Amino acid sequence: MKFLLVANWKMNPETKKEAKNLFDLIKKGLKNVKNTEVVICAPFPFISILNPRPKILKLGAQNCFWEKSGPFTGEISTLMLKDLNCQYVILGHSERRRYLGETDEMINKKLKAALKANLKPILCIGETEQEKRAGKTKKVLISQLKNAFNRLATKWLSRLIIAYEPVWAIGTGNSCGLEEAKRIYLFLRNLLQDENSSHPIPILYGGSVNSENARDYIEKAGFQGLLIGGASLDPQEFTKTVALLESLKKSEK
Ligand code: PGA
């Protein structure tokens, strides 16, 4: 299994020109990438201008709607994303849960729609600072996973990706401590009960990842990849992180 490095550009940059420039600089900075799948999740208006790309760069979106078409003003369907050559879609990001009122039920519908459309969903889960302080981290993660997986056929699980993103670590510079990250990784791995499967679900870490701490989340905490926000807008920093992952000996997982 390759490492997965996902860039979440969020609502950045401001113009098509800047987006294209950023994409091209990342593309240029990727050398001999063999063991890492690099996914760029740009804002919707920029996705179509990010072609062509070398095989190693994949495109993703930051959200989608659960219906295929129809009167859903402002929404984007999975079919539209497929048409733009997207292979991945981030779902349930904490910023969408918080600012757009996304519920577990909505995320469950989006997850099913994305899987049916042959997209690979990156499902974000994570506790808030308040939940962490109250000792509710595991409870929150179990509930988010259980609700997202509601009535999901097991055949879909092999295409799913989970991103553990503690909300308190996102964009704060306060990344999750390694011991804690490792504990959560093992907890999630155990919860997913897919140790014996030939396609274990990749679990990514996200939350203030940069080229300084990236390696440890893979090597020491055991994650299969990373979801990077702020640091993915700096092409040097981002490509340095790809190179770091490439230099790691691939785990057998
Ligand atoms: P960050 O964001 O790397 O800026 O903390 C991560 C994310 O929200 O996916």
C-alpha cells in the first residue's frame, strides 16, 4: 500500500492564476515519487484547470452532495466531480460540520453517494478541545464512525479512507502529541477490525502537519498518510514532505 498525502487547500488561493501556479510548482517539485499517492483537493472552481498532471498527482474535492442532479442550489454532484477527473473527495471535515452544520446523517448520505460514483471518500473524524478535556475522545470517534457507516454495505469499505483530525489541532500549530496519536491510531485500527483484510482501510492523520513533524506520524505513530491544510499551500514545504515520505521504508501494512 502506498502512503497517501492529501493537500486540502480549503478556500485558497484567491485566483485561477495562483491556483495553477501552486499546482505547477508542486508538480515540478515532485521527483521520483513511487511510494506516495499525492492528492490535491482544490476549491471547485479550480479543479478543471489543474490538468494535465503527471500520473502521480491525483485530484480530489473538498465536499460533494448526495443527489446526482436536480434542484439543489449551490451543490456539486459526484458525477460532476468524476467529470472533472476527481478520484477523491474529503467528507465530514470539521470546518463543514462547524460552519455549514453538516451532520453525521448528511455525511453518511454523501459517503454512500461518493462510493456509488466510484470516488474514494476521505472521511474526517475528530474530537473538539472541549470533548477531549471531558475525556470523550473515543466516544466521539466511535459515534462519528458508527453514524457515517450507517447501512453502508461492507463491500464499500475497501475504498474508504479515514482521516483522524483532532479539531483542536487544525490550523493551530498545536499538532497532536505522538504518544497520543499512536494511541488513537491503534484504537481506530482496532475499531475498524480489518487487520486480517487484504485491504486495510488507510488511516491518515491531519492537524498542523508540516515537513518537521510529518515523518513521525507515519514512522512512529503508524498512520498510512497525512491530510495537510496550511502547509500544502507552500509548494516547497509540501514537496519536501512528499520527499520525506518517499524516503521512508514502506511499511508492510
Ligand atoms: P492544517 O489543516 O494542516 O492547516 O492544520 C488540516 C485540515 O484541516 O485538513
